[in-house]
Amino acid sequence: RETVNVLMECIVDTCLCGLLFYAWGFAFMFSHGNGLIGLNWFFLQGAPATYESSGVAFLAFWLFQFAFADTCSTITSGAMIGRTGFIGDLLYSFGVSGFIYPIIGHWAWGPDGFLVTMGSKDGFLPFLGTGFHDFAGSTVVHTIGGFIALAGAIVLGPRLGRRFKRDGGGPMLPHDLVIAASGGLILWFGWYGFNPGSTLSAMDFVGTGRVAANTTLAACSGGLSALFFGYPKTQKWDLSFTVNGFLAGLVAITCPCYWVNPTGSIIIGAVAGVVVILGIDLLEWLRIDDPIGAVPVHGFCGIWGTWSLGLFATGEFGASGPILPDVSAPLRGLFYGGGIQVLSAQVIGNLIITVSTFSVALGLMYLVNLTGTLRVSKEGELEGLDLHEHGIPAYPEYVISSSANTGSSPLEELNR
């Protein structure tokens, strides 16, 4: 009943994000300015042929980073399915893609962001001796996206008829687990663009191969750990837990994938598979309605993955370079004799971004809610957003009823 709606949201969010990232998003995030925001290259004007010292063509780098920006924006819609008005979606997406993601992202990924220069002599918290690291976005993409989603779910409130376990209910039945599993596997495939692609140079073929292998192993262990950890809860082999488990492993390994070894990756993914199920239980207990588990997968596992770098970095790897990897300043975590230096920087940087994102996003969602466009009317929600907002069902050959009872199916509704 919300299939056309969520497809429209994701497609339109992508189109909107592309234009905003062209106009000022990329400038805010990746240009030089100060520790808080970039101040150059608006509308991509005055840009050099290649981005910084990467050797990558400027527009190729822009296109690559646009995909990250769009990912962050569309994470949010997953936690807000079934009751978000289309105009409200456009308004909050404008704020996310145009301001929240690029400005906060600049702190960790911009050329002079204050978390990048953290630990340096004239930088933020110079006594730390090291900056914040996030290779491909466990914090910058996933934690930011996950906690914007949390803010949206809180302000919206639960779907009509959603009764939580504390109140004698439980999660509503999913729409289509075939599509869910297929989509999860497509995401897994796409992760090989994000993670290995973040080396920015095929010349670092050893680093690229290591990142790809670590990404694979974390996903595998995440899927299995979620499957077996979830079994005692339901006494069933749960497909949704397994799909969210391998996605949790992928999210977690995204930050440390360049600096850890395969053994560390397996452990990181396995822990993420447990974290995602505990996160789902936590939201259920808090009576926060997140239909697809976007907050546990991206928000909570993004935090775990970022912190895990401070535990599992082997001390062998530094940074990728356009020709050869740079091993002049390798990262060494607690479990490899590096003490808590890297861990401290990761925890501090991640908490700053998490708290800032959630606070600003909560304000944004409340502002959009004041316009009366964030949540559809009760009548519109009961009718179904596909018909109410878009005038057409996703499956016109089927009769799909407006069920508002926990766990009931369209067939059960028709039999009443």
C-alpha cells in the first residue's frame, strides 16, 4: 500500500540531491573553508581539473561523492514508511541533502574539517595526537543517515494500528521478502563500489583487494550471527534478521575496511549482526516505529563500526595514495598494542557527529511537522499512500485492503 510512495520518495530524493549537491552541497562538504564548512566551488565553478592531491578528475570525484550523499538521504525514508506525506518528504530531504549531510560531513571528510585536523598542534584537541578516520562512511554516511531517520520516526510517531510488544502486539507483516532479500543483495553488490572505490586509485591494488575481501567477510559473518542470535527469540530461521544482519556487517566494516585484516573483519561483522537485533529490540521497547530497521542497521552499526577501528586497526596500513599507499602513519588499535589513542579519536569524533546530527535533524523534523505536511491524515493513511498521494496502486491486479491490525494480512482482512 506504500510501494509507489516509497519508490517515488527514493527517486525524487535522488533527483533533488543531485541538483543540491551540484549547487552547494559539494562546496559545503569538500571545498576549503574552515573547520565547520567549505566556502568554494559553488555550482562547481572555479574547480580544478583534479580533486586535491587524489589525481581523480574533479567531476568524477563529484559523481562518486554524490552517490554517498544520496545514500544518506534515502536511508531516512526507510524509518518513515507508511505515514509520511510526500511534500513533507521533499521538505526534510531538502534540509538533509542541502545542509545537514554536507555541513556535518565536512567536519570528517572536508580538506580542513575540524575532525580531520583533530589531534594536530593547532587543531581540535591537540593532545589526542591523531585525527578522526572514516574510510568509506560508517559515520559520515550511515550514522548521519541513521540518526536523521531516528529523529523522523520519533516526530512522526508510529503507524496507525502499530502495537508494540510491551502493549501485547508486535511488528506488522512485511510487504515482500523476495524484494527485500533481492534489494539487500543488490546493496551488497553496490558496496564494492563504495568501499574499494574509496581508495580512489586502482594503483593501490593491494589496498583495494584488502578492502573488498574485508567487506565480503564482514557481510558474511554479520548475516550468520544475526541468523543464529535471532533464532532463540522466535524459534524460526528469520530471513529479515539475516538480511539486516549482512547489511549491518557491511555498514560496520565501511569505516575500518582499509586498516583491518580479514580476522578483524569477521569479528566486526559478527558483532554488528548482534547489535542490529539488539537495536531492533531497543526501538520496540521505546515504542519507536522503524518498519525496516533503518536506525539499527545504519545508525547503531555505524557507531559500532566507527569505534571498532580503534580496536582492530593492525598498525600495518596508513592511507591510500594515487600511485602507492602511504604507510608513514599507520593506524594501530587497542588489540594490536596501540593503546586507546585511535579509539579515543574515533569515539569522540563519532559522538560529536551523532549528537549534532540527531539534534539538528530533530529540529528540522519538528519544523516540517509544524507545516502540517510531515504526516498524512488518518484517512490518507488508512486508504494507503499509493492511492492517497499518487492515485495509483503498485499492484492493480490485486485487491489490497487497508489493514490497521498488527500482524494481519490482506487475505485475513478479506475473510472478515
